[in-house]
Amino acid sequence: MVGLAVLAHAPLASALVSCAGHVVGHSPDVLALDVMPGDCAQDCAARVATELRQANRGDGILVMTDLPGASPCNIAASAAQILKEQGIAVVVLGGASASMLIKAINYRHLSLPELALKAQAGALQSITCIDSHHA
């Protein structure tokens, strides 16, 4: 099974995991790592890699971050590189949302590459204009 983690600006990672638990009706077994102001990849990557390693369930780790290019994404990318050098498969996706996370939870039995595609599709498919009169 693929391990799941959300790495985002505080308190978004914890909030997304809590939301997912509410929606799926059980503890989703997802690691939430909230990035605090001032955290940077250079200082945090080794610690985050150690924490992410705990999320591994044997088939790699899917890490979802909130804003591509922002500190959480950069920290995740640096930590992923450390884990890859240790032989652990990692995919980092930016643009995390509740839809992305719930899709990942529901399909975590897939391979890591397949799961990453499902999670991306879940996020993209959930972008919907509800009231076209105000768009």
C-alpha cells in the first residue's frame, strides 16, 4: 500500500487530513506535516524525510503539498530526494485539495504512479463553477 502525506502551510495539512477523516468516516492514516513560518528546505529537509519515512507502507509515498513552488513544496522535493537516495519511491504533487486527498485515500492500493495520476485527476475534476451567473 502507498503511504500518504500532506505537507502544507500551517494549519492546512492538519485541516485537510481532518476534513478527509470527516468525509471518509474513519481515520485516514495520512501523515500531516504543517510547515511553520520561516521553515525552509535547507533547514528542514532531513527532518521531514525522517518523518515521511514513517508514512511508507511498503509501496512508496505520495506527498501532497499546497502551493507549487512555495516552501512546503520545496521542503517536500528536498525530502523526497533524500528518500529516493535511500531507495524509497516518492512522488510529490502540488495543489493539494480535499478532493485530491480523498481520491488518494480511496485508491491507495494502486501503484504509486497510478495513484499519483488518480489524485491529480481527482483534484482537476473537482474544479467546478457552481453558479455560472456569477462567473
